Amino acid sequence: MPAQGNALTRARDRLRAHPVACDALLAAAVLAAMVLGSFVDPHGDGTGPTFGIRTPGPAGVVLMMLGAAALVARRRAPLRALAVTGAVTVAEFVAGDPPAPVAMSAVVALYTVASRTDRPTTWRVGLATMTVLTAVAMSFGSSPWYAQQNLGVFAWTGMAAAAGDAVRSRRAFIDAIRERADRAERTREEEARRRVAEERLRIARDLHDVVAHHIALVNVQAGVAAHVMDKRPDQAKEALAHVREASRSALDELRATVGLLRQSGDPEAPTEPAPGLAVLDDLLDTFRNAGLPVRLARTDQDTHLPSAVDLAAYRIIQEALTNVRKHAGQGATAEVSVLRVGRTVEVTVLDDGTAPVQAVGAPGAAGAPGGHGLVGMRERVGALGGALTAGPRYGGGFRVQAILPLTTRGGEDGAT
């Protein structure tokens, strides 16, 4: 049975690949059926139909051949094929004696029209074909108008139109299912690509923030240690201790970030690195130890933030202070405020640096070509549906302010 099924499938595929040859075979089969039918006398000798008592005339043979030949073009021009077969059938009804079953070609052509056009066309053409052929058969046929074969013309043409319309509807239904499946597959692929791109951006932001912050602190403390190594070894040791602490913190955060890539199929695995505003004081101490005075004001102690908002606020403060330490110049101070305002949390970082404001974290500026600090901040805030403003302050310095909603786009509500 499987071999038979495979053979049928291959034969069907070959016929679909050569539609003209398929139609030619169908036309030959219809011609053979019409020729055989022309030898049948439906009335016979009174006991039933008989075969071979009558024979088709030359005109009938010509009409049958014309009707079959028109079916070769039934797919390319279905309406024209129906017009030709219908005209041949009418001519046979009017002049055919003895009659030949030329109407069979018109039935096949009508089925093709119904299966390859729309429903309104099927209704109009089908009713017109049934009406004309039945009326001509009743008016000009050799049998009485109420003869069974005249009603058969009406029945066969009606069934051909109905069958063709059913096939067209089923084909359209299958095509719609395939189109929906293809669209769903494309949507899944696009969603997967979008998620991959978002994850790459998120990991890139986290790695940038961790590396930029801790490497900047290590650089500062290493410079201090090298400067005072000979004259003040105690201070050099303290600076090296800060270097060791900053490097250890960098390794811990890198391990937490990269560890996310190794976790698969674990619903309990964290989806974000650990840092948040709960350890903000520790973050500020690292900058103070590096020589940057930082003041803090916050009114969010009683607010439970969503994890994404908590991490974003922490990273924005970290990146902004890193930019201050790198670009604001010697003697600069910074102020950090975290305020609860309605359904939002406002995070602001100010400095009074004297360096050109273009260099303060601005991508492509002198001294920091191709930086991604502000870009990463904007991406973080935008992903949460918030707003970020960054620019120079009147009188000198720089200001970064982020407004983060307490209800994230994912629906997590952190307001308490």
C-alpha cells in the first residue's frame, strides 16, 4: 500500500507539473466517453438501453471532436472553453440526428469555470448555461420536451456548477490555512529575532556599565597608588585595596551577567543581574573612595520597585557617576537624588564639573570617541516606557534625569 500511494503521489505531481498534457488526457477521455455514448440507445428494444444499434453521424463525430478539443484550453481560458462547448452542444441539439452526447463536454467546461472563478460568476454563468441548454434540448431535441434526457441536461449542468463551486471553496479554505500557517511561522521567526536582538542589547548594556564603572575606578586608584607609592606607602596600600575590591566587584557582576547565558530551562533562574537601589550606598562609597564627593537624597525607601526599574535606576546612577569621574575634571562633586513622584520614580545625577560639557558622556565627543553611556541609558529608560533628559547645567556641570514608571510595560506593578 505505501508503494501504491507513492506511485499515485508521483503521478499526481507529474500531471500538476504539465497541466496542458493533463487537460489533453482529460479531453481524450471525454471524447472516448462521448463516442461510446453515441452508440447507446437509451430507449432500446423496450427492455432497457442497448449498445450498437445506432451509430453517430459524421456531423455528430465532428461536433464531439470540437467539444473535446475545446477542453484542452479549459484552464487557460475556462469561459471561452465553456462558450465553445456550449455552442457545439446547442448545434448538436438543433441538427444532431441521431443525437450524440456532446453535452458532456459542456458539463466538464462548466465545472472548470465554477472551480476557477468566483461564486458570483459561477451563479451567473451556471444559470445561463443550464437555462439555455435545457431550453434548446426541450425545444429542438428529437425526444418530447418532458423526456428524461432533457431533464438530465438540467441536472448534470447544475451538479457540475455545484461541484466546481465546492472544489473552489475547499481550495480557497486550504490556501487560507496555508497562508495563516506561513504568516504564523514568519511571525514566530520575527519575534525570535526581535527577542534575540533585545537580549543582545540588554547584555551589552550590562557589560558596558559593569566594565566602564569598575575599570574607571581601578584606573583612578592605580594612578593614586603609583603616585604615592614612594612617599606615602600607607595611602598606596589603601588605594591598592580599593583596586582589589573594585576588581572583585567587577568579576562578581560579570559572573552574574554572563551566568544568565548559561541558564536554560530553569524557571527559577534570575532574569536580571542582582544590583539595585538597595546597595546604592555601597556604589556611592566606591566613588567616594576614588576621590569623587557624592551627596545623596532619596525619598523612595518605602517604595518597592519592579526588578527591571530597580536595576535601571542603579545602572543609570552608576553610568552617570562614572562619566562624572572620567570627564568632569579635578575637584568636581556630584549629587544623586531618587524621588518618588506619583506613579513614577525620578533619578537625577548632577555635577559641577568644569570640563567641556560635550565630553561628559556624549558619544563621539573629544576624549570619549564612540561612547555608549548615554545611548545605553536611553535604551534602558525607553524599554520601560520612561523618559531621559541629559544636558549641560546653567553655570557649568552636567545633569542627567530619568523618569521611570512604577508599572513596567510587562505589567509588573511595584507601587506599594
